[in-house]
Amino acid sequence: MEFELLKTSENSRARAGIITTDHGKIETPIFMPVGTAGSVKGIHTRDLHEDINAQIILGNTYHLYLRPGIDVIEKAGGLHKFNRWNGPILTDSGGYQVFSLGDIRKLSEEGARFQSHIDGSYHMFTPENVMDIQRSIGADIIMAFDECSPGDADYNYAKNSLELTQRWLERCFVQFNKTEPKYGYRQSLFPIVQGNTFEDLRKTAVAHVKNFDADGYAIGGLSVGEAEEIMYEMTEVCTIDLPSNKPRYLMGVGTPLNILESIERGIDMFDCVMPTRNGRNGMLFTSKGIINIKNKKWENDHSPIDEDEHSFVDQYSKSYLRHLIISNEMLGAQIASQHNLAFYLWLVKTARQKVIAGIFESWKREMVIKLKERL
């Protein structure tokens, strides 16, 4: 994988670049639609590519490992052939999903033992087998296995958790370096910077991951319950010291406002379930503000969902979409999800254009006001 940094803003850390993978180029900053089980919920791969303009999507190691299973994906020739997505794919390591299982998982030096949320069966994730699983899934970018400490963890817990993550990271790279990709194209391993909300731990984590000279670096353990300002502060602590010639990925973030604030602090890559999850529940993000389409005020509003028309689905009326959502029609969830994803991709593409033009900060100030509006 290669990364070319094209422009850095003179007035902030906002950047524009290009990531090159064997499955294509990715213009940064970029938002990556989440395809947890190998599909972005309700969206055809054709529409992801041609309408939403997605350049890279995510798969989830934990979910794909449990269902359909690695054997099925290997026999298909990897996830790209299984789900018919020809662009780049990133897989997370499953660490966050194991963390979220709470009482049905147990951490040790070896790894994480957990029960499946599907049938209660017991499984073990280790740094080694998570590398092997992601080799089999075949993503272009794979993530190191880490522990995501709770947002309210105290200092001692966060410190011990970070040290465990660091030891696991070393084992991830040993296993990664002694194995080969399975489907004839290169894979890149990103370390994850942990450290909770403690500045010294974050700096320690950054110093450690830099030892591996990876193709890119992720920042994890944020947007898990801490205040937004703390999230921004920790993001900036990390981006100050992370290599400028490698992409930076802020995991699991977030709202359109979060994304603009994080771009300003030097982040290149984002993912979040929010555009599809909130869309299924009737929340639409637009450049003029947030719409709760379930509100009665939209019942007889026959204007387009979004006059800016980021997607072909924006031609439907607000009244029609409200009818579909209220009626629990599948098409309603599809339309809302497709609109939100198209808006997110428009947002990061426009941010990129503004960075290159040298006017990102002034544009961002105007957008922040609009994005906070409840229509």
C-alpha cells in the first residue's frame, strides 16, 4: 500500500491525500461504509460504487468468523469475490466486538475467550489467529488485535490494557510477517493506538506503534462514552506525533460534525454505523441540518428528500419516505440509508476539495452551524 500526501492546510492539520491499494485508489479524507457481515445493510454493491461513490468498505472479523465462517469465505476466493465488491476492503480485528460482549468474554495474556452471540458456543481470539482469519477474509487493510478499554476506565486499568495491547501488537506483526496473502494481492496491517483518555498513555502508544513502520495507523478506544471535547483532544494528541507520510484512521467516528472536527485535527479515514443505523430509524443527515422524517411536519411535504441530490433516492419526497418509515417498509430503510451514505461521502469529498483549495477552515465553520440544525 502507498500513501501520497497532496496537501496539508496552512491553518490546521487537515490533509488531502491518495491511498493506493491493489484494488484501487482511495482519495482522503474518506468515509468507509460499514459492511459488518460482508454487506452494507440494504445497499447493493452497484449503488455503493455508482451512486454513493464509496471508495472502500468495511467487513467485521468477529461477525464473518462466526457467520458464514472462514471456510465458506476461503472457498469463495475471499471476501471480494464473496460479496462482489471490487474495490478496497478494510477489516477490523474483532477486538471491539469482543469488548462489547461484556460478561461473556474473558481476557488473558493469550487472547480473548468469548461466547458467540448467535448460539453461545465458546471461541478464542488470539493475535495469531486473528491475523490468520484476516488473511483468509482477504481485506486490503487489516487491523491489529487489541483491547478497547471502557470509556470510564481508571488510569491503572487503562495502563494495563494498553500494555496488553502492545504485547499483542508485537505478536500480530510476528504472525503477519511469517504468513503470506492468500489471493494474490497485498495486505497491509495497521496498529491501533489505545490509551483511553489519558494523554501520557496515548503518547506512549503512539511512540510504540511507530516502531513498526506500518503502512498506516489507527486510533481506537474513542467515541465509547467520553465527552466529544475529550475525544477531539485525544485525537489531536495522537495526530501530532503520528507519521505525516502515513494515513491515520479514527475508528468508529461518527457524526458529520465529528468527522469535520477530526479532519481538522489530521484524520484521513473514518467509519461508523451511524448513517445506516440512524437512517433505518428515520434520521437523515443533510447539508442544511438533521431531519427526523417520522415527525408529523413531513406528512404532507412533497418536496424532494434533499434538493442537493447527493443520491438518486433524494428525488423521492419527504412525505413518501415518512410513509415508508412509519409503515416499516424495507424500502424506507434502504432509501434513508442510501441518502445518508451518499451525504457522508459528499461531505468528505467536499472537505478534501476545500483542503486542496486552501479554504477548509472557513468552509468548515459554516458547515458546523448548518449540521447542528434540527429541521
